[in-house]
Amino acid sequence: MSRIICYMKKIIITFALVCISLFAFAQNSSILRPRIEIAEKETEIAEMFDTELEVFYMNDEDPRMYYLSLGNLGIGNDLVQIDFDPVYELFIPLGGTLEEAIAKMEEIKAFYKEPRQATMEIDGCFAALYPNDKLTTVKVTRRQILTSNILEFSIPNAGSESLIRATHITKSDFGGLLSALKIYKKLHPKQK
């Protein structure tokens, strides 16, 4: 009987230490960074691609930097993408002020007017939960699905020449996000 009590005490103490460790770990500011959302748009293209677009800034960065989150990327080829990674997101740095963020978004939106299969490259960051300093080249390709103007944002898949990680954004969804960002700027004229 005393052995059972001794084991129970060990289990309770171990459980308490694990709980205390988890609580202390959760208090670490580098783990739970404050991500301040300014504009958001959920998208769906012909029930094939689901993405959540977001413009935000990290409240702990000095100087402040605005980012465009293009959501989680699928893996596949130009036509078929399989979504399986709910953690990593593709971030596009937009600038240090709202004016710079709007200008960068307008530059990207203007690319919807380019001919089909036109490409350009921009800087991006493919990271878990939050953007970091490790920038990668993001290939932006103008696509057409039925009557929808689409931009494909892709990065090469490590370890495979034929597979890419990509997401697809329609012109109307991107324009809606840009409009929401402009409204936010009008509502917060003092915010830089």
C-alpha cells in the first residue's frame, strides 16, 4: 500500500512540474508573439483552393513592419495542390508604414492585368506562425481559371524539382483585402 502511495506522489509531483513548465514556456514572449490583424479576407476558388488572407503587424517589432499573410500553402504542381500543412504560412513584407503597405499591395494587384503565364518575383518568408528574417524568392504567376483572374504565389518545394508549394488568390479577393486595408487607414489616420 505504501508503494502505491509513493508512486501516486511521484505521478502528482511530475504532473505538477510538467504543468508549471508548460505555463512558464507559454509566458515566453518569443513563443506567443502579438500578431495585430488589420484586414482579413477568406477566399475560395471554385471549391478547389481555400485561403485566409490577412494584413497584420507584429506588435513587438521595432520598427514596425506590415505583412501580408497568404495563408498555408499546398504542395503539388501548377494544377493540383494538396493542403496538408496547417502551421507554415507564406508572408510578404509590405513595408514599415500603412502607405508603404498599400503601395506594395497596389503593385501586386496591378499584376492581375498582365497576360496569362506572366511571372514576377518578390521577397517573402515561409515560416511557422510568424514571419522571420529568412527571406525567400516568391514566384508570382498570372493564371486564368474559367473567368477568374488568379495570381499563383509559389516557392520551390525542398527536395523536389517538379513539386511546388503554392496558393492561388483571385483578383476580387485581393482587391477586397486591399479595400479593407484602405478603410483601416482612413479609420486610423494617426497610425503610421
